[in-house]
Amino acid sequence: MIRLENISVEYRLKAERVQALRNVNLEITEGSFDAIMGASGSGKTTLIQLIAGLLTPTAGNVVVSGQNLRELNDRAISEFRNRTIGFVFQFFNLPSYYTALENVALPLVFAGVGESERRARARQLLGEFGLEARMHHKPDQLSGGEAQRVAIARALIGNPKVILADEPTGNLDRETGTHVLELLQRVSRERGVTVLLVTHDEKAATFAQRIILIEKGELA
């Protein structure tokens, strides 16, 4: 599903040249659940930005679902991202003025899906995640675990092939975080979605099938 070929990323920070990634080669299979671990500044965020098409490498190729992202212009990259990638964030990123149902349906607005179909698909996902009674609540009326389940439903609404989960349990207590990780496991296993979990938490990483460790821009 994902292949990184001799990837390097460099940028300048004032007078200093910083190498965020160097000569990274990595393959991630379809439907797998992998955790990316590393200290702050190790290159984890740079790695997922590359996979999402948010960043272009200084050298090397990023191939996702058979598509070399270097070959895409800005518009094609946006279309690729909307079609292929779902995002889950530490702080949920749910607009406060939308209900849970509206938040989940939101990506389908940009995909040009009609309102009745958007709402039906969002309602179905929220039902699968045990949130039937919360779908008309706004984010500040939800618990942290409920908000993160809404965020995962939103990430899945467009049937992506890859979910990038950036510290999804970092704002949750241990028990609630465990429920979220179990849900991501189920999404990967039952839906065949490739899940990449970025985490500092060793216990969270054990939910993955494989741990990818990055140290100072290189795979350890």
C-alpha cells in the first residue's frame, strides 16, 4: 500500500541545514496496523506528511496505492488525499459548531455527495461505533472517548485506504485510550484499512502488528 524509496528531506532553519529524514526505505502492506515511534524531532511527523502528500521529499519517491506522489500536481494531490487518506488527530479537530453527525458527514461535502446520502452514511458509521444517542450532540457535549470515536468515523466516511492517526490517545486517559486503539484495530482487521499510528506511548504501540522506530531521521 505504501512504499518509500530512498527518501530524504532537508530544510533550512536560519543558517543551519536540517535533515529531517535520510535515506529511508520502507514498505507498508495493505490492511496492516503499524505504529511509528520516536523521540520528538526524530522525523515521525515528516514521515506521515510525506505519505499524506502534504510534503514533497528532497530526494526519493513516495508511492501510495500504486501512485507516485511526485507525479501529481497540486490539484491531483488534493484529490488523492481526499480519496485515499483519513486523518485522526490528538485533539480531535472537530468544529465546535457542528453536531457529531455533521462532523462525520463533512468530508463528503467536499466530495460532492448529496445531503441525504451524507447523513445516511454518517448515521450508519456512528451507529457502528455505539454513538447513536450522541449524533446530535456537539463536541463540547461529548466525552474525550466519544469525540475521538466521532473523529475516527469522520476519517472513515470517504472509505479511505489509509488512516494516519497522530497521537490519537495523547489526550485521553488510559482506559479510554485503550478503547480507541481497539477500535482502530477493528477498523484495520474488518475493513482492510491500512492504519499508521504515530505515538510516544509504548503501550499504545503494542496494539500494532509492527513497530517502526525512527531515530534522528533514520529507521532504527
